[in-house]
Amino acid sequence: METQVTLTVPDKLYKRAQRIAQSREKDVADILLEAIVLEDVPDGEEGEGQAAIDREEAAWLRLHPWLRERYSGQYVALYNGKLVDRDEDQIALYERVQRRYPGKFIWIAQVKDTPIEEYVIRSPRLERDF
């Protein structure tokens, strides 16, 4: 059974889908349908993505003082609010946790002095002599 749906997509996205459709000799609708990936989301967990991010961010903020004392400069991985791994090499850490927790959101961050980096962006101002 199929349900017909009308979507409004940005022009840039539609044009990209058109180019891909032409190169693959498919309909634009088929390309857009392929781009909608829901197989990775188990039934009943549609809202889990943001909840997982919020949970791990809260754990990061809570654990940061402890992590800074022990693992300053290293990369850490948090899952379900707990430290699950650490490494000086971010890519090695990422690959390990992806093997251990496939399809799960894992918070990976480098332990620095502050849990959230602050960026100051100076805005240039041009002055003229009149």
C-alpha cells in the first residue's frame, strides 16, 4: 500500500535531486524517496534522536570536572550518560565505539578546560577619513 504525499522542498535540493535522477535514469520522486532514511529508526523511537543528544550533553556537562582531572586533552565517548571509552586518537575512538554501539548516538568530545568552547568573532569596522 502506498500513500501519496505532497512535499515542498527547497529549489536547491530539488535541482540536486533532478541531477541525480538524470544520472541514474530514475524519477526525481524515487531519488527523494531513497533519501528519506527511516530503516535506521526502530519503531517507537522516532523521538529518541534528540533525547539521546540531550541526555549525553547533560552527562558531558555533569562529568566534565571529573573528566578534566583525569583525561585532559584526550577524547572521551559517552553513552547512556556514562564514560564508555577514551583515547588520544579521535578517529580510533570513533571507530571502536561505532563497532561496539552501531546505530547509537555517542557523544565524543575532547576534554578541554571548559565543557563548551566560546568563540569570539570580531566584526571588522571600516572607518573613513572625511
